[in-house]
Amino acid sequence: MIGRDYLDGRVFESDFLESLMEKAPKLSKSQKKIFDFLINNYDKSAFMTAARLGEAAGVSESTVVRFAVEIGFSGYPAFQKALKKIIQNKLTTVERVRVADDQIGPQEDVLSRVLNLDVDKIKTTLDRVSRKDFENAVRFIVAAKKIYIIGTGSASVLASFVNFYFSFIFEDVRVIYTKSKSETFEKILNIKEGDVLIGISFPRYSSNTVQAFHYAHSNHAKTIAITDSVGSPLAAKADSVLLAQSAMVSFVDGLVAPLSLLNALVVAVGLCKKSEISKTFQKLEQIWKKYEVFEKSKTKREN
């Protein structure tokens, strides 16, 4: 079935459209309406339910489902997932805004819709992430001489999160946020065997992060990819691939599931370094108390 190849991210937009063109003569009159709509709106179609796609194309929901099966998919969810995978790395921010209405639905339901999407992404991540790769990632990090973390754009928030906690545990942690390629390579110039590079990138994939990953791999450093698919350009040069489901929510990158995965990674590493963490925070607590770093919560005044 053609659907399997698309889901694995091994074929591109032109192949998908070419496959549709080949099957067009065999489609029914109603199915050709879907075909015509897809050819002109396939980027938008990826975020439509079967019912909404059918309404837009002028056919029934059941016709849309049969169409997905007819062109080689197990059902509409597999077909929709394939479309999303193909276009996810192609949509510009402007195009994301344009398809948001079909993805999220009525404005009054945005809160529940977005939060439920996040819940679904976390559940999918839990099912997909490799326990072996997770354990390997923890082992690589604990044994590392130097830890490099790279994430640009919205992924810089995730890189910052990991850096904040790892800096309490390890003496040499270096985070790279810059979009400048020259500065990126200046920061990882001396990466070598015994070091670890954690690369975080989701569609649209950062060429900076991908090239840094290739450089680290060529220098025999361990590479840990935090990304969305085995078809991600990070995965090819990764010693450990941790898959987390990202989501496009209008112009916003939905990174709740990747953050949850990284939270688990930090906790797992912390459990391996309990004695070091305990000593660090004992010192910090003394400093925080002496210099009154934190404010005490105010108790409610009784009448």
C-alpha cells in the first residue's frame, strides 16, 4: 500500500501527486470531485476531517473514506496522516495561519481543542518512543565529558529547559541558540569522542541543527535526536532517536509532547546522578536563604 511509504516519510510531494494522477482515471465521479479538490488544496486538506473535506468537495463523508482506501490507504486517518507528514515541513508560517481554521474549528472551542490535541500528542509519544533509545540517551549523557545542546527557533525553548537543569548536574554544558551557521560551528568546533550533542528540531527542520549534527557525528561524538519522525534529517546521524509528536497549531508550534519527553529525560539522568544533585542543591539552598533569593508566600490575614 502506498500509505505505508508516506507515513515513514520516504517519499515526497511530487510522488504523492503523481500517484493520485495515475489513479484518477479509475475513480468514480464522486471520487474525482475529491481528487480535483486535493490537487488544488492538498495542503489545506491535511487538516480537515473526512466530513469537512467531503463538504468542501461536494461529496459525503463516506465517499471520502472510500476514496482514501481506493488510493491505497487503510483508512482516512492513515491518508490524513500521510498528507500531514508530506506538507508539515513545507508550510510557511503564513500558510499555517491559513489552515488553522480547518485544524482548530470554531473560535469558541479553541481552549478544549488545543488542550485535547496536546493530550493526544503526549499519548502518541508514549506509544512511539523507543525505550532502548531512551536508555541509551541517558547512558550517553551520564558518561559525557561535555554536553552540547542545540535548538533554534521555537526549539530553543526546549534547549533552554534542558540546559537549565543539566547545568545543576554537570560541570560542562553548552547550549546553542544562534541561527548563525558560522557561530554554531565556532561553538561546537572542538566537539569530539566522549562528548554528546543533543539536537532538537521539528518541522520545519532547522538546517543549522542538522548540519551541526552531521559535524558532531563525523567527530565521533554521541548524537541524540529529539525529533518527530524516523524520516527526520536528524535521525540519519543519530546514535539515539527519541520521537515526540509535535503539532502545528496555527502559527504556533505545539511542543507539549517534546517538553514532556525531555522532562522524563532530565528526571532519568537526575536519578543516575542523585548524590551530585543532592550536594549541589544543599549549597544552593544555603545561598538562596542567605541572600533571600526567594520570597515567602503570604498567609491570608485572619479577621
